[in-house]
Amino acid sequence: MAFRRTYSSNSIKIRSVEVGPSSFQKIKMLGRGDVGKVYLVREKKTSKLYAMKVLSKKEMVQRKKIKRALTEQEILATSNHPFIVTLYHSFQSDEYLYFCMEYCMGGEFFRALQTRPGRCLPEDAARFYAAEVVAALEYLHLMGFIYRDLKPENILLHQSGHIMLSDFDLAKQSGEGGGRPPTIHQSEPNGVPLVDTRSCTANFRTNSFVGTEGKFPFAFQSACGVDETVFVEYIAPEVIEGQGHTSAVDWWTLGILIYEMIYATTPFKGEHRNDTFANITKLPVHFRDQPKVSSAGKDIVVRLLDKNEHTRLGSMTGASEVKQHKWFAKINWGLLRNMRPPIVPASSNGIDAVNFRHIQESTSVHLDKGSLHLQGVAGSAPVLTLPANGSFAALPGKGLPGSLPSTPGVDDGMEHVDMASLFGGFSNVTLVHDGDT
């Protein structure tokens, strides 16, 4: 099944929001986390299915996660890539923020792995999915973002079987305007230019991670409700040591992902969290006798899991360096999304959500009771086109992704804050993509 949209630098148009909570019918819950839930919903007017992420403003204030929600909107609203989940609407009510996103009928990649023989993939299949992840990370780095949260639970499967990265609340923006312009070198043998994505984040280093400045332990539970022990196993050594980190953390997590896809476990997993930390910072990668893995496969894992971030694969020129590794020699990067994926999800009418785990909901969000709250909006905004550099055009009367506002009450210990001012940076918009009907 081919992707339905045309992907280009100007294929997103931004409009004033055209829907509200009551525009959708809730079908079932797909996932939940500490500040929100994800529902399968149907738009009443068009009968189209979407995945709707509903975040509690109260919980975000209490857990100091407002900036993370604004960052996630920034990334979703400006991204235009076949391997990154698509945002269609974002809006807010007095109590909640809403992200209306593409519904990936294939479900979680993590669940797909769990249902495979041995809970793992053959090396060729692992290479295919790793290549799609590299393509998605390359795009994010070009946009000036560090993902920082790669793991099977955050990878969704399109109904075609291709991957879609999701959950960007832990992502970090490298600077203004999407980072430095990329440096373009000579072409690869297959004609794809070598783009130095590292140059887009070269001057960026952060000490913050999951709301904590170099301190442990910290909150590992992300907005999609993932077991903290899984996330701990993906943490890069420089994060554990509190040295600050760069986009090199994304290449470390890629190494962990490749290992887990092939061996059905992560390489540094310990009995307890501190054991895992010690293993990550001290132990070399150990490869089991079974399954058999090529020398190139072992080499890329070892080089991605280099504990020295400055010599780690990808640390010099970013994704182009990773793509040139001999393990990826079979990959035609320009035709990735036209290739048949190793896993084709079970056919579904969408509503049955057969590729998702069954989750029992205790307290429900009632969409029909939510009234749209347009923060500071006076009249309709004109239709605008996203420029080639991926930055947001100004929408009159709206808080904008692209320039995240300071958020009083998030980091300064204030207890009594004005909810409207805290979420003034959240844009109420509808995004129209080329090919949508």
C-alpha cells in the first residue's frame, strides 16, 4: 500500500482551526500516560478516523510538562515526512490540549515485535526498519531537533507496514530557525547527496533531560505510558553521567534498537535500574551466538554504541555517515518508502484496532462536553503556506510554535498561575496536506 500524500517543502497549509472536541466521536482508547490519553476517534462530518492525543492541562502544570507539549506541537506541525506521524488539527479546551493525528492502523512496532517468532526479526528485516528510522532521524536533525526518545514503543506502523515515529514530547530544539543550514557534500553511489545533518545541531548541547538538569533519578514515564525500565535501557552514557548531550544520543538509541530487533533484548539490561546504568557506562557490547549476525551488523552496533560520543558513528556528519556504513549497502535510500516492508499489518477496518493492545479505561474524557477554547483569537486567520525552511508563518492572534514562550509556573516554583497564559503558546490550527481530500 503506497503512502497517500505528496511530500514536499510547501505541501502544508495552515488554517484557523476548523474543528473542536465535539467534532469527534470517541471509539476506544489506544494508549495512556501520566498526563494524557490517546483515543481512536471518528470525525463526525467526514467519518475519517484519527488518533487523538488528549493532554490534561492540570496534570501538565503539576508535572511541569507544558514546554514539552509545545515542543511536540512545534515538531508535529512543521514536519512533513513519510516516516513521521502527521498532525491534522491541534486545539484546546479549558481543561485539555488536543492533537488530532494520523491513525496508524498497523499499531505499535513494539507489539509487532512481541508477536514475531522469538520476539525478534531476521537481520535483513531489522536493517529495513533501521534504515527507515535513520531517514526519520535525518529529517528531524535537518529541522534542528534531537529526538531523544527512540524505542519500539514510540514507533508506529502505517497500514502499509512502513514505520512512523511518534511522541515528540522529549525532543529538544537545537536553536532558532531549525538550526544551521545543512552542509551538502558529494553524492553517494546511488545518487543521493550526502547531507551533513550534524552541522544543523553542531553548536547545540543540552544538560536537560526529561525535565531534569543532570540529576538522577528522574521521571522516565513519557506521555504515551511506557514502562520506565524499557526507556532506561536506551539511555546514552553521556546522559547518565550528566555531561550534557548532543544529537549523538539519537545514534546511540539506534544502536540499541538494532540490537533489540535482532536479539529480542537490549544489550545492557541489568536486574535493577542502577545495574543497567553501570552496564551502559562500563560494559562492552556482548553478542550472543544465536541468532547469527553478519560482521557488518555487529560492526554498526559496536560503532553506534561507542561510549565516547565524539567518536560514535554519526558524530561527525550525522545521518550521512550512518547511511554510508557497509551494513546499509543493500539499501536504496531514495526508494525506501516504495519497498514492501517485512511486516505487513493484519488487515483491519480501522475501528476494530486489531493491531493495538486492549487497554481498560478507568476515567474517560468526554469529547462532547469539551468546548473549543481559542486562546487570544480575534477572527479567522488566513491560509498560509509553510516555507521551504520549515518555519511557521505568523498566525495573527495565536501563540506560535517556532518561538516557545517562557512558561511561568513551570520551573520557578509558582503554585498559582493563570492557565490561559500558560498555554498561550499552543496554536489552534488545522493543517492541510497535499493529496488530502
